[in-house]
Amino acid sequence: MPIIEVNLAQGRSPEQLRALIHELTLAAHRALDAPLSNVRVLIRELPHSHFAAGDITLAERQTRA
């Protein structure tokens, strides 16, 4: 049973998250020949203060912009 975990900064629409789930499920199905019903997708949305690159959080980037 494939389990796909995704960590994202908050801010995507429900439609975007649904599309991501759909595409990841299909990719696992095609690549692994896994039954669609066996593919699990877990999405964790992180607050901008908990997501950083280059020692700068997304919240700090937004404040500076």
C-alpha cells in the first residue's frame, strides 16, 4: 500500500489540494501498478512561521515584502 506524504505551507485552495491528491494517486497507480483504493495521500499544511528556507520563514519573507 503506497503512502505518499506531502508537507506544504498553508495557503492552497481546497481545489488545489484535491487536484494534488488526484495527481499523486494516479502517479502511484501508474508507476507501481497499485490499485487506486490502496494509495494513501497525507497532506500536512504548515503555518508560514513553521516553513523556512535559507533561515528565513515564509512569514518573515511576507513581512519584508
